Amino acid sequence: MSNKIVIGGIALLVVLMIAASPASAEQIVGNQIGWLTFHTNVDGATIYINGNPAGTTVNQEYTYTVYLDGSPSSMPSTAYAAKSGYDNSPVVSLSIPSAGETNNYYMTLNPNTPSTGTIYAQSSPTNAQIYIDGTYYGLTPHSITGLSVGSHSVLIQKSGYQDWSSTAQVNAGGTTNVYATLSAVQTYGAISVRSTPSGASVYLDGNYQGTTPMTISGVIKGAHMIELQESGYYEWSGPVTVYAGQTSSVSQILNQIPNPTTGTISISSTPGGAYIYLDGAYEGVTPYTGYYIIHNVGAGSHTITLKLSGYQDSTVPVTVQGGGVATVSVPLNPITPVTSTGTLDISSNPTGANVYINNEYKGIAPIQVTLPTGDYSVTFKLTGYTDSTVTATVNAGGTSTVQGSLVPASQPTQSGIPAISIIAAGIIGAAAFVLIGRRE
């Protein structure tokens, strides 16, 4: 009975030892094992061995058991770590541990670099169609994700409104806001304007249009004001309503002024766009085609002055007859630009330096360069010498002398250590050698 108790106790002890030590249990059953421990900089990373998932790191660590008595083809050879939101770690080559030993590997995972971004499109009014680079994506407001980084064309459309288009820059991982304010589509009509006598100046809502008879097209539907002016006649103005797709008519007999004391001046210039001054007072700008009309100019002598950038001012006299029209056409003469130049006589010490003026290469010193008057930065460059920069002034019709003095550049030893440092190191080394010899 006591022998059975002893044998049973020994068996129980063996079981407890196996349960307490897995490695010992595996050795007891004849397996030779080692371990591979993988360390990652983030937790929860999956470890892939030979391309297959083996386990996940806990507290940034995972240990894999290698059975050394297995077939060579089953032995681990490569490993890497992977986790969503991170780039995979580099693949490492594995070494098989000896029995009872652990080989450690450290793997670094970096966060993914986003390669796409988002456009958030809004509009007023809403429910407008969104097109990105010509592709339909839905109705505003709406977020369009997964767009490549860079510039994209955005088109917003809604029935009854004018198209809205723009470009949007998409940044990696970012959201670009696009807001379109849509304008209602305007419908247009036309106005036919006639007068007696003909040739009267026509103004639509205060803007000059031409002379009668004429048709003004592309007028937004609705109420407008027409004004007629003719030298020697009273001005006339009246309302007109424009309907979409239709032509409204205005026909007016102008009343003549008895014994008129004012007249009209019609002005043009070549080229157009010149500022007009009547007796020194600003009046307007000459058109590129046709005439600029000045009404109600007192009868008598006047002066017209035209000014345009790049052209000489022109002043001409004009006589206005009561009830008449005086026409002034002025060709403008361009201003001849006056450019003053001088010479730079450039040399260097030593000679042969490359010369740069305002960072633009000019040649090899000595050299002469003709330049417009002004101040310049002159730089001299020569191999083996330190660059030299001086300031030079070019005077009209004169010659200025400039010389660059170049200083030799310091020459380090081949290792980049000054020669004196090498000599000192040699002396110290020799002294050490003598001391060691004495000790021996």
C-alpha cells in the first residue's frame, strides 16, 4: 500500500513539474526547442513568419517557439511586423536559436503617409451637382474622399443658375473646403432705338451705346432708361421694358432748341484708351472704336488734351458752333525711351577669375562690359580662392574700373585634420610608445 502511495506521489510530482514548466515538458517528451522574441514599437502588431501570421505582440512583444528537430523546410527564415494604419516593418532574416536559447529581433513600424485627401463642396443654393475633374460625385453639400494629392477642377451646376467652376488643391490627409455662390441665369432681349433727326447719341442706363438708328442687344430683361442727345436739340429720356427673347422699340422726335448756344464735340484717338481733358477738366476715355461724345459744350473756342501712358500728351484747339458738332481725331506719338549706358572695366588679382554681374555670368577677367547706368554687384570666382564680391556704379557715357582681390582658400589635410594636429598626435603617440617600452 505504501509503495503505491510513493509511486502515485512521484507521478503527481511529474505532472506538476510539466504543468509548471512548458519548456521542461517539451524537453521531457524529447523535443529540442528555442525561441524567437519579436519587439515592436507599437502594441498589437501582427508578426508574420515565412509570410504567414504567427501571432500578435502584447506589451510590444511576441515570442515564437522553434522546434529544432523539425524538418529544415519548416524552420522560420524571414519575419516582419504589420498593423493597420502603419507601414510594414522591413523584412528581417532569422537565425535559428540553439536549444534553450532566445534570439531577439526589434521591428519598427511607421504611420502610413496619406496619399489622398478630401474636398468638401457646398453651394448657395444647395442641391447643386458636383463634378470633380469631369466626374459626377453627388449634390451639395457633400464630401468627396479618396482624391489624389494635387490640383483638381471643380464644377458646380444647378438648373436655372449659371455654372460655377474653380480649381481646388488637395493635400494629403486634409480637407479642402469649396463654396460656390450660384447666380441665377439672366434672360436677355434687345432694344431698337430711332430718332428724328438721326445721329443722336444713345445712352442705356447712363452708358453710351452709339448713335441712332441702332439696336442694342444682350439687354437683361426688365425696366431700363433710354436717353437721347443731339446737338441743337433738347435731350430726351424715357423708360423702356425689355422682355426675354424680344426686341423693344424706342422712336422719338427730338425738339430743336431755338438759337442754341451749345454744341457737341466728338473725340477719337489712335490708339484708344486716352484720357480726355476739356479746357483742363477731365471728361472721360476715348474708345478703341468710334467716338467719345461731349454734349452741351458752350459755343466758342476750347482745347482738348489727350493723355496716354507711353505716349506724348497732345493738345489741340477746337471751335464749337451753337447746335453743331465738332469732330476731333488725334494720332498720339509714342515716347522714345532714352537709355543711358556706361562701361565697366573689370580685372582680378590673380587674373582669370570668372565674373558674375548680379549673379549672371559675364566672362573671365580682364573683361569690359557695357551696361545701363546704375549700381551692380560684381562677384569674382576662381578655383582655390575665396569668392570676392564688390559693388560697382555705371555712369552714363563713362568707364568705371573694378578689381576683385582674391584670397587663397585654406587647404586642410586629406583627412580634414589640420597638419599641426597630426604632428601633435604623432608626438603623443611616440611618447606613449617609449613609456610602454620602459615598463616592459
